[in-house]
Amino acid sequence: MKYFIGKNQDNHAPISNGHVLAWIQQYDVGCRPIDKISQLFFGNFDLSSSLLDPPGSYIIAKDLNEKIWYDPYGYIQEKLGQIGEIISLNSTKYIHGSGIYEVVSHKGNTVVRTKTWAPPNRNSVIRSIEVKTLRSNPSEVSIYPVVHLKNIVQRINNTFISRISENQWLATTVSPSVEGMTGNISKAVTKGEVTIFEHSLLPVPLIFSIPAKKITGSKYSDPVFQIFAAGASKEEALQELENTLVHIRQSEQQTLKVWQTWHSETVEIGTLPPNLDYFWRVSNTLTKMSLQKDGTPIIIGFKPYQGNVWIRDSLWISSTLALVGHLEDAVNALYATLSYLIERPDGNYYFAYNVVTRLPNEHASENDTTGLILYGIWQVCSLVKDPTIIYDMWPIITQSTEWILKNRDSSGLIFPDAGIWETFGPHLGEKFEHMTWTSAISAFGLIKAADMAEVIFENEKASRFRQGASELIQAIHRHNVHNGIVTRSMETKLLDASVTLFFSEFPIFPKEWMKPTLRAIQQRLEDPFIGGIWRHESLTTEEGDLKPWTGPTFWLGEALLVNNDVNQAWTYFNHNYNNSAFCGLLPELLYSRGRPRGIGMPSYSQSGVIRSLLLYNNLYDGKGL
């Protein structure tokens, strides 16, 4: 099954340059196809910093030779018009896998192509709009860009200004410049009486009326540009708009060139088939777009978690950037992520923070944070090869290692928690357990902390860290491994897909555990109907169903690669690719109603593409794809 973005209304195709973030949506609440900018964010990419009223921004168009309108929402009610035909989404893609998003859609004979991008180093978003006819016949088409603003506080010529908060302003217009109208959308586009401009502190739709454009043959019309510029003051927003307009016709190619330069610095992956090359480039693009201006990596396309800094996810993005050779981005992301850390009462760190308040917002107790922090610091440092990072991070390294060494109970394992899965524990009627994941990632973190300690000549501590790691692995062996099968925890023989990572990404488990564990996971965690791997046995999602997840499916495939089961590995990788959106984004998981959840999550979904291809390339030199 293939998904467009937006079947689940939490999902969006993101566009960002670190300064601003745009969400592109392709299905509305009623699952009708649309093509709209769902939301814009400026400053901190938090839901509280949204700039548009919820209906967002979209296009209405009319082929003057047709009776029906290109009208996604059915606003236009004419006597002879509006035959019951929804628009069709022809294609969605990131151009060349980079940061320009293109949608082609049509209704009747009217084809609309939009491209949306955020120019480099600007607080602005541009959308170009082009039209042609489906049957390639000459015609004329009128275009009406619509944007729903939270308010309008001023109009300057054909620029409209909205004030969202004291330090959030939005200026919007179109180029070539035309008059804007507010009020009833249907009247505005059918030449009825409307308000040319009305000062309003209430949400209001703004409609720009582009004169009919001639269409000749199969070529698209000259583009109309819709520009959104943000600023911390009205003057700043207007200056951003003016600066963006200066190079508006060159902006698309300039933006693409910047992205191509960034991609040229990515590590060589070898020759990939076109479809995998696209996935590779899109996934790298998403990791870059997840970085805010200050370097903080956040989840960027999934509404409930927008504006959250998850230490696990952010470190995963940081390390992925390092693995693909973007070391400056990786270092900035690492420092930005760890700047959020606040100690819990027990000395560990909270694992989730709001990007605006920088306060913890956790809803479960996860004790894997310290191990992941040690891994993240080591992964970036080992590739950058700059001991300054170790010296800078030594207090955090020391705090993390000491917590791990001191927070083991009589079993030898880390105290019970939720493991890698926050949706597990007392708040869902489940008791915390001595999770294998937590003790194993803590052991791996200690091993890497020992490597870093030796770099700065802390040899005694390095020895102590390695001893602690060995004791944790021995405790896992005693309590959490049965007949060679690594189980979820000490309390149960149920399985957890996260243990497969300790055969691939974090290779610390003995090889003799690999085959029995992988065989058991394939038998018990593979979804019997749609394939893919569940997170772990008995775990249910918020909607009460067991469903496969993209991350665990990649993880099993990677472990199979290490076990030299290449064909089986690609069966699982291809399962993920086959459940991607047309534009190349992967869902976090699939719900029972066939809806993808969490598209645009570069931490687990898109990083899985990057890491699995890197592992395959390293093990098999890129042969046999």
C-alpha cells in the first residue's frame, strides 16, 4: 500500500531551512485530496508558534473553458458548476530529494503544480503556482491563492500584515502583485461583492485574484509566487518580505543549489538504484530540516510531538548526521540537545523537553537516557576526532556513568523502567520491568565512555567503566536470555524488537544469541497480515492494537545483514519502502485502520533508511542491490 502524506491528520511533509518551517498537507479531515500549506512556524518550531489560522493556505483555479472549478473544499457554488468531482493528486515529491516540495494535482481539465521551499538564511517561505490543461489544449486559467490569517492588522499596498504575538509577525503577498480581498471566498472568486480590505483581529480568509493566464499547448504557465515572511517585529517581517522578493525568480534554483552543495558533502554510498537513491537523499534532507536555527533537532512533521526535544530522538539524528559526514551539523546538534538536560531527583536526566520553555515534559520513567547520551557523545566525537568535545562534555559523561554504575539492584540490572518505549508502564496498567534495552544501552554507553576516558588519559575510570559494562552484560545473560533467546526483561519471556540493535548498531551481545533471537522475533513479532515487526509482545498503541513499526523493521533487517541473511534483510527493508508515501517519507507505524502515524520523523523512520544503507554498503560494498 502507498500513502500520500496526510491520511492521518497528524502527518505533514515538512519544509524547513532552520529559520522557518512549513507543513504541507495532502488530505483534509474528511480524507478529501487537497494541496495546502497546513501551517507555518517561526522562531521555535512549537505548536504555540503557528502563524496561520487552521485552514491554512491553498489554491482555487478556474479554466475559463470549463464548467467546473479546481476547488479542493467545494467553496464555489455556481448554477452550472461544481460537478461532483474531487481533485486528483498526480504526484508528490521532494525535487531531486532536496528541500523543494512539489505537488501536481488536477480537477477536470485544470492541472495545478505547486512548489514550496524556504530560501536559505531567510525567515520566509515561497510557494510557486503554475497551471496548464490536462488535455494540452490552449486555454485561459484564473488563479486564486487563498490564505487564512489569524488576523490582519495592516495593509501596505498589496502586502497584508498579521500579528501573532509580541515577537511574531507575518507579512504575505503575491508576485506579480495583485489586490487582495477578504471575506466570503466564493464571492471573491466569482466577482461578487467582497471587502477589498478589512482591519480584523479575528481569523479571516485573504484571497488574491490573479488575472487569467494564457495556456498554450502542454507547457505550464509562468509562475505566480506566494510569499510568507516572518519577523520578530512588523518592520523585520516587511524587510524579510522585501529581501525575498528581490530574488524571487532566482530563488528556486538558488535554494536547490544550496541543497545540492550540502548533499555533495555527504559520504559516498556507492551507486544506488533510482528509487533507493531518492530515499537516501530525502532521508538525509529530512535530518537536516529537523535542525532548528540553534542546531536543536526536533520531530518536524508529526503534530502531537511538534516542539518537543526528545533526547533519544535528537541524539539519533545527531549521530546519523555524523555518520553521513555532516560533522558540523552533528556537533551543533549534539551541543544543542545536551543543553536541555535537567537532572531528575535521582540524578538521571529527563528525556523530553519543550523547545520553548525548555522544561521537562516526560510522561514515563525511562532509565536509558544516560546510556544514549554516552553513545551520542561518543559517536559524534569518534568521527569528528576532536577531544575538545570530550572535555566539554566530561561533566555530563561523569554524571551519566556514575548514575549507571550506582543504579543497579541486586539482580545486577538497571532499575525497572519502560525501556525504549514510553507507552509502557503503570499509566497503561503495566508494571515497569528490568528491561533488556535499558541495561544493554547502559553497558554500551559505559564501553564508549571508557573509550573517551582513555583519549583524555582517565585510564582508571576507563577500566571501571568497562568493568561495569561487563557486569551488566553478565546480568542480562543470567536473567534475560533463555535458550539463547534475548527476551524483553527479567520479568517475562516476551520479546522486544529493540534487542536486535545489540547485534548491529550497538554490537555487544555474543554471536551465539543472534540466530535464536532473530528466529524467535521473526516468528513472534512479525505481523501475520501486513508484515513488518511489532515493537514488543503485548505492547499496544494508543489505539489499542498491535501494529508493525518502521524502526523495529529496519532493526531486524540490519541484524539479518550482520547474520549474512541478505535476502531476508531486504524483505524487511522493502516492506518499509513499500509503505512509504509517494514523496518518500516513511510512517512511524501503521494503525489498524490503515493510516500511517508520524510521517516525517527523521529520528527513527528516515534514519532507518540511512543507517541500513550505510550498514549494507559497509558489509557488502554496495553490491547486489
